[in-house]
Amino acid sequence: MTAKIKMPLVGALAAVVSLVLVLHGNPGNMGICIACFLRDTAGALGLHGAGAVQYVRPEVIGLILGSLVMSLATREFASKGGSAPITRFVLGMCVMIGALIFLGCPTRMVLRIAGGDLNAVVGLFGFAGGTLLGVFFLNRGFSLKRTYSVSASDGLALPLISLFLLAAMIFFPVILLASQEGPGAARAPLVVALGAGLLMGAIGHRTRLCFVAGVRDSVLFKNFSMLSAFVALLVVLAIGNITFGLFNLGFEGHPVAHTDGVWNFLGLGVVGFGSVLLGGCPFRQVILAGSGNSDSTATVFGMVFGAALSHNLSLASSSAGVSANGRVGFFVVAAIMLAIAIYNTYFNKKTEVAK
């Protein structure tokens, strides 16, 4: 099947999965949101105290395990890493802080647009601008260097943690925190959520689905196949939302969203920029971590840390808008990311020594 047909079908399937999750209890316009789900999971582990967003999201567990199973089935599982893992951890943290200023990752950006949320359209322009800034540095030689083979335990770290969390949810739920109200309390049944995650994890690995790659590849290589998946996702989900009465065109009245256009733009700008530097959006990082990439595991850990930091330091936005701390946090993480980009473009050119 050619990419011209395959990728739109993948986008359409992702739309159906997202709609099913919302119809079964997930928050509105949040069938799949990596930033939101990692934030909720961090809360369930007690890493932050925001009681409204605490729940181990089975979708994330499914994404990781689905990617693992598919990579093993296709003999593509490979334990590799060593490409600036600490830098990736920091970039993951920055991406998460930006996402929680916007209140969603690039996946949720598209889902929100499909629900009629025009605030997410503003965010889309920010995401595209941040991605183009990242492309600017890529064109000038930005690199976090190559990866190397690492031990199987490194490659399996996140899948094993995911299995532990799943077992805890089923057999020892008392050890985990779970919201009784708010977005964390809105959730699809475990079997539905886990099944959706497994399906999307397998598809994500097989197709290399990545939101930032859609923009990046269309700019660098004039390749629009990845972008077509997200157009299909948007169109099919919008039709589904209209059908089930979930579509609300405008800036007001959308779930888990705020109307501050400047900060919707800037928040997703950080996400786009950081995702290009990392080589993939949050969704792609989770998929890569499931298939053995320990650098992506470091990125996911960084995102979890960023989620905890966002709520512990009041950096995260709410439906009321962006906090004062969040505004300061944006400039801090933007400065960090620019420093990383400049250093690894212009000042880190030493010849690599093979290990």
C-alpha cells in the first residue's frame, strides 16, 4: 500500500480510536493526549499534588506495549541509546512545560481543532512556527550525535515499568492515586483504554507516525504523506464530533482549554521547537521508547518530570488561563532550548569516536 493511501487511512483510524475513547468517558477533545496522560500518570504516582489530574492512563501503557510487540514481531526491536540522554531529558521537560501551558500535546491540538476549538488553531500556528525554528537549526547542522547499541535492560526499561504499572492498576490499585473529580476522573474503562493504546502503539511503530515530522518533512523534503495522516484525522474526527453532538465551533466553552491566544501560540511553539530538536513529537517519543530506544525513554522521563514540575511550581495553565509562574516558566524553558540548539549546532563539532 502506497504512503498516499496508507497514511490517510492511519489518520482516519486514529480519529475513530479518539472518538471511541471520548464516547467511553475520556475528557472532551482528549481521546489521545500524550502530555495529558503522562501528567495524569505522574499525579497517580504522587509526583505532584494536583488532585484533579491523577490517574495512570492505560492508553500510555498500551502505546508502549503495542510498540514493543510490533517491533518484536517485525524484528525491529533494538536496544540503542547514548545520543545525549541528559540533554533529551531536559528537552522532554521543556516540551512538557510548553504543552501544559497550551493544555495539550500536538495530538490534542488536532483533536481540539476537530472539536471546533479555535484556540487550538492559534496553537497550530505556534506549533508550525516552533517547528520551522527547529528546521532552521537542522539546516545548519544541529545534531545530538549518533546512537549506539546498549544493554537489553536499557531498551526494555519503559516496557517493564509499564507492565508494573498495569499490574498495580489491576491487583494493587490502592497504592496509586486516582482523581475523584476533574479531568483525571474522566476516563474510559481500562479494557477499552488499554486496547486503544495497544492498537495505536502498534500502528505508530509500523508507520513512524509523528506530528512534527509531518510539518518538518513537508518543509525539508516536500513530502506530504505524513501530513496527510493528520488532515485525515482532522476531517474524520470533525465529522464524528458533528455526528455525536460534540462539535462546538468557537473560542469559548471547550473542555480543558483556555482562550489566551498569545500563550496558546507560545506554548505550542515551545513544543514544536523541542520536538524537532528531539527528532519526534511526544507521541513518537513514547513509541520509540517502547521499541528499545533508551534516549526516548530518557525523553519520556523528562516529560514526566516536567509534568510534576509544572504542577508543583504552578506553571501549568487551567481553563481560567495561564498562571504568572507559567509565563516566567515559558521564558526559562525557551532560553534553555535555544542554548541547547545553538550549542549543538555551532559549538559541538568534535569528531565522534566509535565505541
